[in-house]
Amino acid sequence: MAKNAEVGAAPQDQPGAAAASDGARSVKPRKAQYLVASRSLPALQTLGLQPFSFNVVEEALRAAPDIEVVDTLGPKTAIGVFADGLGTSPTVLVTRMSDQKAFALHQQAQGRLIVEPDQHLSLHELAFQGPYLVTGVTPSGGAVLSTTILVVDPNNQPVAGADVSLYGSLLPASGTTDARGQVVLSLFGETPDSIRGLYVKPKSDYWSFYQQNPDISTSNANVVLVQPLSAWPQLANFPQRQVLGWGQKAMRLDQLPDQYRGQGIKVAVIDSGAAALTHADLKQIRYGFDILNKKDHPDTWTDDVISHGSHCAGVIAGANNGQGVRGFAPDAEIHVCKLFPGGQISQLIDALEYCIEKQVDVVNLSLGGAEPSEALEQQILRAKRAGIACIVAAGNSGGAVQYPASSPNVLAVAAIGKLGEFPSDSGHSQTISKFVDADGHFAAKFSCFGPEVAVCAPGVAITSSVPGNNYAVWDGTSMAAPHVTGLAALVLAHHPDFQGAYKSRGAERVERLFQIIKSASRRLYLGDAGRTGFGLPDTLFALGLQAPAGIGQALAAPAAGARVQVPVAQPQVTAEQAFASQAWNPLLAPLGGQLGGQLGGLGQLGQIGRPALGGLDPSYALYLNTLLAQSQLGRNPGLFN
């Protein structure tokens, strides 16, 4: 038999054979990363269906030759074990296995295990949206339009490192200016008359620039003048003069007496890190944890390569140091959990475990995933029972609220903007929607919306800190959520309820905080209520320093020891959202002898009766009822439908 005809060898006349002979290899799917955890349903115990020992599962998985256990997540100290009041020690295994093995494990566990993909997460800072009529078609030939863009400041000095995008009728061209402030962009199949937009975004310290239907020259450099942030009247002499952002003023932080600074409250920013070593507004931040590099370099949380976490931290707790931007709660104790770039659900679960261990009070989550995660939902609920309030950005797709903002156990925040708070020739002008009120507030075009939105907050043209010691103006629900997180820190520190009846950590404390923030919000009429929720939170109302007009005693606390009544809302997480992964179509395949033997023979779960849910946390009962109404756990697990 000829060599190229041997089994496993590629014939030389087949495509790719030459490359393979040079040491290249074919692209194949890698093993997927999955989360494996016990399904924590108290209703199972009510029906006499006790979960099996998770230790048996872990031993079986570790013994399986084609399954790799990458990490084990769970409480590390007694504080974590007893923080939620249940004395449980939930464990999540991070594994690598094929889709077939994951499906088989899910089937054999018959509803007692969560087996789900370890999804990648994304941040909710807005990427600029080009003209709507631009298509993704790549031309196969034709003329090439090349042009030079030169970006300068008012002193005619070049601006290096600015992102420049040119939009035609087909694919856009993008680049970054060099030390001379120049970038050459090439578009295929375009002419100067078909160019529809030019967008320039300096890295920091300048306003962005957007020109619709620009007059572009192909023979001479096209000069774009960008203005420093201080050229805007509201930011005159900035950053040498300390300012409050327009969003903070819209929430009346500027009218709050100076002694209210969030003392004694711990706030976690789970994001991309924070430039605490270099930025004057963030140097008071002393605590953090790099989740991505926890085994080798857990202290590198100060290295924020994408600036997003620094920007969020500045809104929440920028120092009151006479310069830059002051945050809502400059005296709060900030904990930075670095999760980006590359964060996944497993690492977010680990970051929330850190928050539980450190007894954090409020967590800012300016992030989201493609699909809901039951493993993450269990950890969010556990954090809530430990007294941790999660404030979550709704998302920037302009559609339905994304997870985890869609969870019933968090406070979801949509984004608004205001006319007159940014230059008309900046990229921020492209975020204006048709929903504008008499005061100039508008629903941000990009903001996700729906019944899950609790409140709205400023998320357009938000000025805050970025590495090294600079400032940038960004858009996104990522920027809106920190406004509410900072306010939550002030409420916990200074509202009398949290010095008395709700001082003790627990889910009721979190629900009372959410109730106060929603009740202290001023209604905005921007289309439907799903775009604004209860409205824009007011700092003075939320701290009980002024009574909202027309609400009277709405902010009054229930009697000492009384249980907060959680209103019944429409289901926020459906069974399809919580379990479905429609991109999958795994094939049935047995796990193999050892693992199958360990888990085989488990009884069917059957349906969980609704009366069994009566003693559960109300929001979690709602979550479970929604699942049970649409899926029979154990008989037809929806994860792999």
C-alpha cells in the first residue's frame, strides 16, 4: 500500500495535504468547558428526593479518562459555609469534556445535577454602532478607496492611539492613529460619494467625533479636530478642577451633604481590574483579586488593560481629592475582582464566592452572558441570602434584558441620556432614541429593556477614570449600573433602616435596599415602563433626607422584625432561557463503565408539586415555578432540548 493511502494519511492531491506535510494540522473542535453542580432545590427534599453525595460525582469525574476537572469552586472558610444561613457547602466543578459526555452525564443524573456550558461573558460598554445600511458583504473585486485620516487637537498637535472607523455601503475599515496622528484606511468597492460615516474615538481626554456623510479626499490627508474634555462648559478646567458628572447631578448627588460618603460599606466591582496604582481617583482602593490568574498572580488586579473596570470604579467611588471626578461613595471600601478579558461563568461564580467570604455589601456587575446559567443563579441567590445586593447592567443589544440582569434576584439597570450633555458632533449623538421627554432625558438607543428593568440611570457620555491617570467619556448600561451601585452604598451606610431593623445581613436586607431604591425613583416617561422601570433614583429621597412628592410614607420601613413582602412580578427567567442552548445538537453517547456505574440507576424525579414551594424565598419560588410550568425536571431536561 502506498504511503499516502495508509489509514489516517491524507492523499497528496487532496486540499490541505501540502500544508499538513509542513507540520500544520486540521482545525478540530476542542473539548468544551462545562460546569457540574448539584441542583439545589429544597422542594426535592420536601418530596423525599434527597440529592446524592456530590463527592461521589467528583470522584467519578476525576477517574474518567476523557474528562478533565479543571477547577473546584466553593466556600473556602467557615464564613462562606455559613454565610447564607443554610450551613451548606455547595461545590461547582469546572470540567472539560465532549458534548456527548456532557449530555450523557446530564441524562444519567436525572435532574439532580446541573450540567451546563461554561459560557464566556462580555462587558456592557457600548461599541460604536455604525450606519444601519452598512452590510457585511465582502466584495470579490473592484476599485480600492484609500484615504489618510489625520487626528489633531486644537493646538494642531497629533493625537496618537485614536480609533478611527470609516463606514461605506459594505464592510467598514478601522485603524489606530500612529505617533503622527495618522492612519490610512482602505475600503473595497467604495467611492468618496458612498462613504456614510467617519468615527474617531481617542483613547482618553478628548471627546469622540462623528461625521455623517463626510466629504473624504483620497489625494490629501483628511484632518479631524478633536476637542479636549475641558472644552465642554460643564467640564471647564477639568481635570484640575473636581467635578461631578451630569448623571450624578441628575440623581442629585450634588445636593447631598458632604458627610455622606459611604463609610463602612464594602463594594465589589467585578470587572477588568482597576488602575489603583496609577490613577489619583482610585489610589484609595486597596483590596482586590485577579480571578483569571488566581493560582499564579492573584495580585495583578491593578492591571486594567481594557479600562472598563477603572471607569466603573471611578463612578462608584472616585476619590474626593479636589481633582478629576468624585464618585458617589468615596469612603466605601472597594474590592476589585478582575474577570476580563476572557471571563466565564465559572470565574464569576468564583468572584461571588470571594464577595461572600469578604462579606461585601454591594456588587457591581456591568457584564452579561449569551444565555442564563442555573449554576450562576444558585450562586447569586446564595449571595443574596448572605446579604449581598447585586446591581446589574441590563445590556446594550437594544433588545430583551440580558442575563444576569434578567434574574429575579438582582436589580437591573437600563441606560438613559440627556440632551445638551455632550457635543452634537460626538459619537454620543448616535445614542439618541425617539423617546425624549420635556427635560431632554432620552432612552438610550442601545439599552436593553423589558419588565425585568428595575430602574434607569445615566449611561450616555459618562466621564470617569481610565488608566494610567486619564479620563474618558463612555456610553453603555455598564456606565449606568455603577451610578446605582454607588447610591446603594450610600443608602446602606446612611439610611436609618440599615442601622436598625435591617442591619443584619440576609435576603430581607437586600430586598429592603431594592425597595428603597425603586421607591425613591422619579418617573420618566420615555416610551414604555420597560425602558425606565420605576424611574431615575434620587439620592436625597433614597437616603430619607427628603420625602418624594406624592409618595408620602412609601419609604417607611415595615415594623421591626416584620417580613418584607416581595411583590409578585411577571416571570423574569423562563425555562427556555434558563436551560436551553439551541446552538447545541449533541449526539447521545454513553459515558463509559466507571462513571456510568457510579451514577446509573437513579430514580426519576417526577414533577415537583407547587405546594412544596411555599416555604421558599419568594423570588426563587417564582423562578422555580416558572421552570416547572414549562419543563418536567428529570423526565425531559430542557438543557439539551
